[in-house]
Amino acid sequence: MSRRKLKQEILNILGREDLLQVRRSLASFSAKEVVNPLFSALCSPNEIVKWHAVTAFGWVVPNIANEDFESARVIMRRFLWSLNDESGGIGWGAPEAMAEIMVQDERLADEYLHMLISYTRDDGPELFQDGNYLELPMLQRGLLWGIGNLCFARKERMQHFCIGKDLQAYLASPDGPVRGLALWALAALEESSGGKAASGLLEDTAEVFIYWQGQFLSHTVGELAKRYLQDLEDESKVL
């Protein structure tokens, strides 16, 4: 099959509604065969195609890592390069896909989690210039979805990185989905320090769509703030 036909076939598969069917169909190809089409799918204007590609990276790259770990590293570095200004690209979908891969593979999380977190942080003084802050709100949305995904899957490790402080800063964003995704991630982290800022967002009507476990969920920022504060209250009662 030509590369062009392979790419179109993979895109067609990713566009199917049934995620289980998508996984079964992709399994008929070798893991390395589908990598380039998956990168293309991350830029698709079709949200189903894009998000199924994110999920598929979480299936494919750990399989590659099992056979050839260095090849998996190359893929992760490709994501990092796409987010670099020098790449000439924008890196659409890169934070989401990196996060999903690290949710599914602890070995890759060991090596690359600190890099994903660096995209929430500015550079510090010269000896601590480890920040790679993403300024575009559209990229911030993907980053915060990825951070939230990892907070659900690897909460203790994310707490170790003190990511809660970084998430709080996004609650003041002018972008509604960024505010909402930051609340969602803080709730997953069970981080209480964002409570005061969240209280000021209870009447926020900005709409947020969150892809989660194969479904698109719709919330307002206010609803997410209310849920977050309720979780904090319930936790304090238990304590």
C-alpha cells in the first residue's frame, strides 16, 4: 500500500465512532506503520479523528517501546521538536499525545514527564532555566488536558512536581476552556490551594468540551468550579 493510501486508510479508521473498533482495525497494521498517519491526524479539523489519534498514540508507542525503546524515544522527541519555535510548526496535539503515551507507559513518563510539565512554566534565573511556557491558548488547552489526564493516572507523581501551583495560574486566563481545564486538572490532583480562585468562577458561563474515555463532555467553567469546590468540601469532611 502506498503511503498516501495508508494515510487515508488510517484517517478513515480514526473517524469511526466506536473506539474499540478503531483499536481492532489499527491492530491489523504494524505499530511503526501507523505513526506518521497518526501525526497527520493530530492536525485534523475533525475532532473525532484528532482525539482518536491521541488515544491511539497511547496504544501504539508503548508497543513500539516494548520492541525498540529508542524508537519510542525518537517519537517523543519528535513531539518536543514540534513544540519548539525553531521547528517552524505549532505542535497541534503534541501535548495531548505525549500525555496519553505517558499515562500508558511508566518508562516513558520517567524520561519525559518533566518536559511536559516545563510547558506550564516560565524560565527562572540563569541556573534554573527549565521553563518552556506555551503562550497560545489553543496549545494551553491541549497541555492542560494532558496534565489533567496525568493527574488522574499518576496523581502522586504530579503532586511531587508541585504542578498545582502552575495550574492555579491558568484560572486567571482570558480563555474560558483554559480556565475550565485548569479546574478539571486541579480536581484530579485533589489540590486544595485553588479554592479561593475557583470561588470567583462559580458564575463563569464559558463552555468547555473535554474528551474523556472516548466521549466528549460539555461543561461550563462555573460547573467545573462548583464540582471542584464540592470535592474539596467532601474531602475536608472525611479528614
